[in-house]
Amino acid sequence: MESSSVTSKSQVTIPKEARQRFGSRQGTQIEFELVNDPIEMRVKSTPIEVSGSGFGMLKSDLTSVPADLDPARVIKK
């Protein structure tokens, strides 16, 4: 059994083996339940997998630039 220390901010690092077994990653919601003396930890929800490309992650109020825009023609004007 692995152990962890509680930080000054009351945070605890979940051991790597436990994170891998339950598939937890950044954004995973964990719930804790006191059962007499031990504490049970359960994965409440796991975030949706993010695409590796990152396409579409950023949003903007600005109008988009046409795909066929030629920057050289804009500079000449």
C-alpha cells in the first residue's frame, strides 16, 4: 500500500497505480465517503477526452479570415 502526505493546502497526491487503475486524469471528479473508520474514494465523473489536435478549442468574437487570403495583396494596398 502506498502512502501520501497532506500538503499545507490539504491536498493529497493520489498514487500513480491508483490513478492508472481508475483512469483518472486532470478534471476527474472524486467523491469521498466515510465508512466507519476507513474513507472510500470513488470516481464520480471523468472529463470527456480532448482531441489531440486542439482544433476548435478556442472561441473568438472576431470574424474569421478567408482560407484563400493572400497577405501580400493586403500589404500592397
